[in-house]
Amino acid sequence: MTHVTILQPTSNAVFTPAQSLHVAGNATGQGGAEPMLVDTVTVSVDGGPPVAASRTTVPHQHVPTVTFSVNVQAPVAAGPHTIRVDATDDGGHKAAASVTVIVAAPPGSGLTPRDSLRVAGVNPPPPSAGDWAAAIVKANQSPAGILPSLLDLAIWHERGDDYPACAREWVQVLAPGEDYDLDTVGLSGWVLRPELSQRDVPFSHPFGADWECMVALDPEFTGLLAAGNVVLDGDDGQQAQQEALTLHIPIPDEGLLAVETDGGCVPSALKDFSDTVRIGDRIAVFGRWIVDAGHHVDLPGGTSYRSEVHPPLLMAIGGTRSTPTGELTRIVVTSRPYLARQVYTTDIGNINHDAAPDDGTLLAHLNNEMDKLTRSDIWHAGLPDSTSIEVHPKIAAKPFDGVRLFRLSVRPPSALSHPGVQPAERVEVSFRFTCRSGVGVQVLGLDDHADVIVALNSVGYQAPPLPPRQPDTWTKDRLDALDPDSARLVSFEQIASILTLFTSPFGAIDLANAEHALAHGVETETYTVPDVNALDRAHAVPFVPVDQIPGGQGIVIDDSQPYPVFGFLEIRRIRPDVVVGS
């Protein structure tokens, strides 16, 4: 029976008018003695003209399967819209599926002024002059033994210097062999292209696919951009550039910076891309400055890479909002509850113990897993050490290390009155922040704005327990449906297992065991982080003048939730002779 599954976009995903909308998924034909292949896949919006999607056949399927993808334009009109996918096999059998998406027109101009949210400070410089991003990736290749393994050779041939040939996918600029951010960097700028990724490799994303956006940096932070950032990042980069042009947001000559973090580690409020997070909002970030070794960039002088902040330790997003009492600036603050490391373990009982030994970065760990599948020599009685492939990423014992002090400045929208008109305006602030014990938060009123100061110290910080571990198995077909590139690591293992026929007297046993393990899938795990309400107004400080903020109020200590700190702040201008609500 012909069948269609839509993987992108997800139900009720939010888009802006005329935004490029990526539609992708898979379609199956009919198996049996006379299989019927999927011959056409088309996509239509609200019953409009169908657009043909590209198709890629998924090999070695009992039922003929294709993946499909196409970019269409989101409608201009705000509100719900229907995306329909139709598939027809070569026997004329048809199938259809649909998903509803939301188009939300940006309010007003959509652009929040620069001074509404900013950070100050000087970031450390890059480690060297020239193309430091390419140098970092080349200098941090996965270690090989005396002789490279067959898996090493296959990956080097396919990936070149890219991860996992480079030991870490996200290589810290100033501490390449570390997962903890020893030197956090800070930045502020404008939000472009916020979204939830649908294509991240699950073995390095135990807390779910990434929450991500692109940032048009303020000029003082462009030193964070690597040589590769000047090249737009595919369709997302093109869309971000168009958004910036529409809203007159200046893009630095050096390019855009991506900010990415595990989607499961972000409160649901910040996944609302129609209200809490809007294109043209301001963003302030402190976090891990990395080179993305997973994707190289072709430049006239050779190959390079982009830099990112991945993941942030502290992040604030917000902008101008209209309320019944007038305009205000609202920001939402969140922090990193857990940090997935880029080393793996065979001891799931010590997954979040830093002192416990690990099995190396991904390529080294996969080599060890392959060795266990194909170690059927005379010393092992002709039997392998393992019958499964397991990939268990370690989780850091604490989400950060060391002492960190962060300061954000938040200002209300521009003045209500003209110069010289009296009475003068008053600036008022309302806020609530929730934090774990050992975290300090202070809101400081300063004339026409407020500063939020957050102090973190890993010595006094009591980390939350890991959420319950949920075992998860990924087959090659399941990976292919997510993203064909994600499945290549499994195909590398198939190449290596087949070649064991020529390298081991027990090659037939090795091959059978390896193929059995691959058919079963790669065993890993996921964690569901408890959600929190970042806009919770219980125990919030109601609007008060910035010079009359009450001490000890609006800061809630709650160790039953996992985030170091989260919450909101609103700031507005009022005229004292006008009565407004709080």
C-alpha cells in the first residue's frame, strides 16, 4: 500500500510571510513479487498548484522507499495553512498526507532597537592570525593507532578533515580538547532565522535536535567570526539574509554567527517563534565559542569552517512588545541545564561522572565497537566480544565549570514624549527569575535602564540529577529517513565489516555478527528535560520605578527544576500623570 510521511515541517510550525518552507519526508510504494516504485511526489500549499519534489531511492528496502524534499514559499496571509504531499507509484496507486503550519506576520517593523538588550565586555582574541578555523580542525584529527583502521580509511576518504575525522564536531577555539567552556565569550546582536532543527545526528544529541538561530552581531563582537562565516549557510543562511534586508538589520561583512543548543534544554516559551522569540528581536549570549567541524566551507583560497556559540551557557532574547498599557521591552532568560560531552562510554552507570574513564571521541569509540564485533580469533574461541553497536555519549557532571559572572543591560522602548515636554517620563521594571541554590541573580536599576547580573560558581553549585535514561535504537533506515548524511557512519561500518572477510580467519563469523548488529541498529539513549515556565509571574516583582527595586524579591530558589537560572524581565516608560495597570 502506498504511504506518505511528512517529516518537515512539523505540525503547527510557525513561519513568516513568504519565507522559504522546506518540505521533506519519505514515501513507500508496494512490495511483493512485482514491487511498485514511487514515481512522483508533489507538494501543494492550500490546494494551489502542485510542485514536484526531488526523490532519492533508499536502497535495500523490502518495500520500495524514497525520501523527498522541496522548497516552497510560505503564504503571505497570516494564520493556519495546509501543506499537502501527494505520491503516486508506477502502478497508479496514490497516497497523500498533510500538515498544518502557521504564518505569523511580524508585528510593526519587527525590529527591536539595538540598545534594548546589550552586553559589554571584551572577548579573547583567536589563537592565531589567518584562517584559524581551518588550522584548528586540521590540528585536532581523531588519533589513529600504529595503522589506521578500515573505518578510519573509509571516513577519511568520504569526509576529509571534517568530523568525525576531526575528533570533535564542535571544537572549542581556545580549548580544542575540552567540552567544558573554560573561556566563555559574550555577544549581542539581532535574531534571524530561529528554528528547531530536524536533521541532527542523534548520537551526539541526547537531549534532542538543536534549537538554533543566526545572529547579526553588533560590530564589537565580529572578532568571533571565522573565515567560513562569510559564506551563507545554505537555505537557512539565504533566508536569514533576506530577513535582515527586509528589516534593515546590518549584517557584518564577516558574515552571520549561528547560536545552537540542545532543543530539549530550552524552555518551551523560547520555542514560540511567533511571540516570545521573533525575527528582529535582540539576543545576548554567553557560552562556548567553537568551530563547527561537521560542515566545511569552500573558499577561493581553500577549505575552511564556520564559528558558532554552541551551546550557550546563558542566553537572553527579547524585544519590543505591545500591551494594553503601552509598549515595553520584554526579555526571556535561560541557561544550560545539562552539557552533553563529545566522548563516549561503555559504562552507562557512570555516564555523568567526569572522573570515570571514557571510550574516546566518536571515531575512536566506533573503532572499538567494531573491534568487539569482529574479534572472533582463536584467542576468543572464535566468538566476538559483542553482538551490538552501542553509542552512549557522556554527560558532564555539571553544566559549567569555574566561576562565571554575566551582565545584561535592558532598556525600554524609545521615549514617549518629545524633548522639553513635561512631565518627565518614569522607567519601571517588573521581573521574576528562578534559580538553583548556588546561583546569584540581581536586578540593578540604573537611571533609564536595568542590568541583570548572574553569578555562577561550579564549586557551590549542586547539579540536578539526570532525567530518566530512555534507551533508543537507530536503524540505518530510520537514520536515512531523518537525514541520509546521518546514516553514512553506519554504511562506513558495513564497509569495514565486509572487509574483515579478508583480514580474519573467522571472517564469515565476523561478517554475520556485524551485519546482525547493523540490522538491529545502533543503541543509544535520550533524556527528556522537565519543562519550566520562563514567563511565570507568581512571586514576580510588579512594575516599580528602577530606582525603587525591592531587595530580595522576584528571585525564587527552586532546586526541583534543572536550570541554573531562567525567567523574564519587562521594562517600560510611563508618564506619572497617566494611570496604567501593572
